[in-house]
Amino acid sequence: GVRWGFGKLCFSCATLWSFQYSLVLLQGGWFMMGTDPGIPQDGEGPQRRVRLDPFYIEEHEVTNQQFQHFTNQTGYITEAEHFGDSFVFEGLLSEEVKSTLSHAVAAAPWWSPVKGADWRHPEGPDSTIEHRINHPVLHVSWSDAQAYCHWAKRRLPTEAEWELACRGGLQDRLCPWGNKLMPTGQHYANLWQGVFPNHNTIEDGYANTSPVMSFPANGFGLYDMVGNAWEWTADWWNVHHTTEDKYNPKGPETGTDRVKKGGSYMCHKSYCYRYRCAARSQNTPDSSASNLGFRCATDTDP
Ligand SMILES: *[C@@H]1O[C@H](CO)[C@@H](O)[C@H](O)[C@H]1NC(C)=O
Ligand SMILES: [Cu+2]
């Protein structure tokens, strides 16, 4: 279909794209945040009324090219580069890298800390982003994402802003495009098809990330709000919400983890099921992984 043609075209014309000014103005206003019950332990509920002021949000996830522009200008070193490793989904590792692995996370054996994995080497030292310059940047911590947005004179979106943006103007729908995963048999996001974690049928065309904007935009003209890469938000994590109306909520004052939204190319109904706008998860702010990126927001169009 059109999506494939688009992806292939942009594979080769990467540098012709101008990504710097891709902001969409959202009017804010009232919307219903959260869902009942969703995944209860994640604090998706209760559904509550939230009102937001207008804000701008980037139409796609920050790409490798954009992040490279930032590091070229500033010399910024990411946390994964400081630590010397980052988490990579084992299904994407070369046999050579796999043979060097020390241990995995007991609860999620498909995740491994890989030495030399960082945003320039998403699957470890023997990988590059050369042919993925328009893919979302990965292996960026919350602090790295903050640093990029600050440099771009922007900021991370709050969770509420991110969720309003994800919903694309629809009410009470699971996904940015509606309730059905594949209306009209089309793929609307870069997710996992098959059986997680060992068998990815790649029906949507991608075993890993895709170029940003490879799947249809939502009603606000925003791409990859779910799928492709998880996205950091500004808020601290907390699972206790009330049904009280909220105005420009910014999450708890303090915490240990930051909220991430949207799921990734690894999400499947049977495993993560967090490719829904109300879905949420968390990581410590210094965490980075091969499926976690971000996009920025701002109050003013510079
Ligand atoms: C960053 O610098 C490298 C090395 O000079 C260059 O090849 C690359 O095109 C630059 N990237 C951007 C986005 O400016
Ligand atoms: Cu996404």
C-alpha cells in the first residue's frame, strides 16, 4: 500500500526532510483522561475530566537525525553512553552480541543489558543508525529527552497533554484511530504481530522501529502516538488518581519513576497491550532501552 511506498521513498531521501518545525497546535479544552478499568495496576483509571490550555506538540517522535543535530551542536553525551550499556530486546541482537551477554532481567528474559548499546548503536557495537536516520531515536533516558527538548526551546509534554494528543479528538476510544486494532484490515501502528517474544510475523512491515510517519496520522495529524517507540512524558509516576476534575495536571510533585506512554513495536495484545491512549508505564529517569524515545511539546510557536 501507500505506507510501504512512503517508507521506501523516505529511506533514500532522508536528508531532504526538514524536521525542525513540525509542531501541531492543539486547542486543549476538556477531555476524558484514563479508562476503566484498563490495566488496573497501571493506574489507568478512574476515567476523569481534565481541562488543558492550548499547546503545541511535535507531529512525530524525535528522530536519529534530529538527535544527531543536537549532539553535533552541543557535544551532549547520553546517559547510556556514560553508563556504557543499555537495554536491548534480545530478538534483535546478532549472534555475536548474544554470545557476550551476562544476564537478563528475570521477569522479562527478552531484555538484556548490552555493552556499547546507545542511540548510535541500537543493537550494540556492531549496529548503526546509518539506514535509520528517520527512525525514532532510542536509548535516550528521561534526562536525555529533557536535555534535547530544552535545547530545542521546548519541553516534554505532560502525561495529560500526551494523552489528549493521542486521542486525536475522538472520545472514549482505545486507540488514536478508534477501538478496532485493524479497521479495514490496515495496520495503523508499528506493533508486534505473531507470538511474543519469539515469533514476529512482521505483517506491518517492521520487526524493529519504522521511519517516523510510516503509518496513518491520527485526527490531529500526529504520527506514531502508539507503537514504534514508547515516549517519555514530563510527569512522575503514581497509580492513584481521583475522579475529581483537573486543570492542567502535572502529575505528582516527586517520585522515583517517570511516566512513558504509547507502547512500541514490541506491543501485542497478549503481551503489552499498551498501544492504547490511556495505557501507561514507567521507568527510572536514567533508564534507556531499544524501544523508548520521546517527542517534545511547547506553549509557544517560536
Ligand atoms: C553531524 O555531524 C556529522 C559529522 O560531522 C555529519 O556527518 C552529520 O551529517 C551531522 N548531522 C547533522 C544532523 O547535522
Ligand atoms: Cu510512539
